[in-house]
Amino acid sequence: METLFWESVSRKMQANVNKTDSQTSLSLDPNVVTFVSSSTFDASLISLNNFINFCATVNLPITNGKQITSGSCKPAPMGLIGDTDHIPSVKFQFPSNRGTLEANQAFTVVLVVKNLNSGNFVNAKENYLAAPQQLDGEGAIIGYYGIVIERMNSLDETVPLDPLRPAFYNAASGKARNGQVTADVRGGLPEGFYRLSSVTLTSNHKPIVAPVIQHGAIDDVVYLTVTEDGNRAPRNTTLGPLISPASEGSTSINTTNLRVDIQDSISMTLDPVIIATGFSNDGQSEPTPGQAASLTSSNNFINFCLTRPDLPLTGGRQITIGSCSTTPLGVIPPQDLIPSHKFQIPRNGDSLYPNTPFIIKLNFHNMKQAITDPLTRYLSAPQQIDSGGRILGYSRIVPILLPVAERGAVNDAVYFTVGDGASGLTVVNTVTAGPPSGTSTGGRTGTNDDSGRSSTKIDAIVGGVSGGFAMIAIVALLFFPSSTTAFKLFLGRGRIRVIQLGNLVGIITHSSTHNRGRIAHQQDDRHYNDHAVGRRSIRLY
């Protein structure tokens, strides 16, 4: 903490010397150069110049405030990261989970919200991802809430949904009133089963970035049935036509730029080729009611962190008091490769025996698994994709950046009950890995698929407050498919909400399986042994 204090004091003194010119200069100010501490077990991208010319190293157009569906590169930094007391949180008040509504009848979604300066959105056609994350005077992120509704074939669907086919999307553009935001679904919904998801975004339509990995769910999910008469549908009923699940993207994308100048990786001067001229546009040429002006820049915001000299630079660290990240947002995939997730085990509505080990399996599409050390590489590199256009990452850390604003939910959640009256869905199960299947099984079900195709992995947040502890389970599944190490979860009685927090990347890597395995073991040995959550105990061993 003392080190962070003196970092801020030094930056305050230097920032006052040349505060104005730094926001237009094409030269990187030495006071915002981030030095990431060394690590013995990761292979993260590193930079001597805050990656200011990163987009010159990939063969993609600059995002430049546009929603580019074929892939692009976003040079603006991640920006201001609030403290842990201002991490947003939401919960659906209406409809309630597993509720039933009458078909084709209008209704209003009510979302209870906390810790976001809401109702702030910029022109999505001109300023998409065109500015860093910003905070208000109280330390809250400036942004807005989106609400997404997607059709499913059943309430216990386990196959990832197609994010390009939402049944309803609404940006809740109004300010929160009495801790609530609302969205009208005019005309209602056709008969069917639905998943409702909240999406918390910055004013420039980017998923928010939190200061630490270990935090509860930010967004919420509920499941809804819509019938002709509004009465609950009988079990195993089919409502409406069957829908097709998400499919693996088939786009081949070459991000290699053969004309890269080696100086781009070390130069303290911004390459004019990648200056996003669209960042100079505040998007207000054709004002829309409620629309805010975007923050503007003529130098890709390379010295943005000088505007908040009171905050330390993130520098690969998880800083609970808030910080400023200089790292560019990076490569955005084509829209056909937007990831999608769905829990396979437990299914939504399952019942489990208390104090009995069980597995959590998560199906996913369109991601290439990769991870670096979260203690020294947090938010320290731009988002990257592989040669197939798939985001490199895993289900934690930095929200992925997507090419379009109106889309289905990337994340998922399921609800299940733990109690003596459980159906005994699972007995003694250990972590498993393999391709998705329609049945729940204990033991190993296949080999680890690291290609970004349909695969399974695990993630858990118990009661919405212990998401960080579950990261070891994710790493264990992804990187130890042939290991004898067993990770088990024990839950006491009660109703539990298990939430997959997002396609989170940012500190990502092309490292070998061996390197990633070492990361997981060292994290487990040092940080994740036995954690208590209220009266419920989660034991990883």
C-alpha cells in the first residue's frame, strides 16, 4: 500500500507539469509507462511502451468507433478501474426466476441495481468502444444496463445458445430510480422458454472491468416460460418451434502483418497509421434523447492515465483501491465467432444432496483456452485471437470485447437446490473434461479440447459471492484432463445460484499446456485451500 501511495504522489507532481499537452501528444509520457513485475510461470505478451502500437502488429482495421463485424483492433486503453466497494451488482425483480407469462402480452422488466452511474450511453454507431472506462466523482463506473432475452428449447437447456439471434435486446437508457431500471417488452414474447440476462456496460458499450478477480456475479440471469394462457406448462412440454443451437465459427483470419516495423514494439511515439481519427468525434452530430457525448482524443488516449494522477497504474496487479490500466483493448473477433456458454452440470432446476461432492461442467463455443498469472499479469496485455479468429481466454478476469452491441448473452447462470430431499443427481464425482454430451456422468469423459470448439470446463460462484475461489476448478478442468488431481465442492443445505461470470480474457497467453499447468498448481498451493462462505463450506483438494 505504501508503494502505491508514493507511485501516486510522484505521478501527481509530474502530471501537473504538462497536463494539457499530454492528451494531444503522439509521444508516450514516461509517467504512464507500465512495468509489469517478472513471473516464472507465464508467457504473457509484454511491452516496453504500453502496447501503444499493438494494432500496427495485426492485419486488421482499426475499430475507430464502428461496429465492424469482420474483426478489428481497438487501440484505446482499458482506462479507470474502480475500487472493490464500487463493483456493480444487479438482480432481476421481475420477471422472477421460473416465472410464467402470457404470450404476446406486454410486460416490463425490472432490474434492481447497485454501484453504477447508470443511464449514460454514447452513439453506438460512431463511438463504439471509442473511449476508456471512466469513473464519476464518487468512484462509480459510468455506464448503462442492457437486457437480453433469448429463446431456448427447454428450461434445462445445456447447449450454448446462438448469440446472434436474441429474441429481445434493450439498452436501459434511463437513470436508475430508487435503485431500479426498467425495460418495456412491447408486444410481449411468443410462446416458448426464455433466458433473460442483464449486461452491465460502460458508456462506450464495453463490458466493465473490475479491480480484482475474486468477486461475485455482476450480472444476473433468470429463466422464464411463456404460454398461451399464462399458466405453467406441464413438465417435458415443447413450446414453439425448436431453435438451432450456437455453432462453431468457420472464419479463417490472418492477423499477421508482414510489414510490421520492429520499432512499433519499442517506440515511445504513436504510429500515425493506427491513429483512430474517429476518437475525435463525440458522436453528437445527430443527438438522440438521453445520448451522452463521448470522451474524445486525437492520440488514442495513450496518456489518459495522467488525467487521474491520484490512481496508481494497474501494472499487472489487482489493486483494491482502484487503478488506471494503460493496456489497449486489443483485437475484436468477427461476429460469427462471438463466444457462447451453457452449463451442462448441474442443469437449471436440479436438486443435489448436501455435503456431497459434485462436478460443474460448462459447455462453450468459440474460445481458445489460455491463461497467464493473475497475480502479475492482470489486465497487462490486449485481447488476442488465434488464427481461427477465436478469442484467447478463459471464463474469468477481463470481459471479452465483441464486434456488435446488440447480441445475445455470452454468459450463463443456472439455479439448483441443495437439500435432504434432493434427487441424488450426483454422487462422488470428480472434475471431468471432454466434449459436450447430453448426460451427466462422473469420471472422465474424454480428452481436453483446446481448439475453441465445443468443450466443457467448470466455473462456480456460490451464493453469488465466491466466484474467485472457483477459478482453480476452471484451471483444473482445462489443463489437467489426464491428471489424478481431484477438485471437489461441498455445499450445505440451501438454494444456490451458480453463475459463469463471463468470457474473461486480457491477461492471456499462447503458452504451452505445461506452462499453464504450472500456473494452476502454484495458484492452488498458495491461495486456494479451504474457503468458507457464510455457513456453507467450499473445499478444494
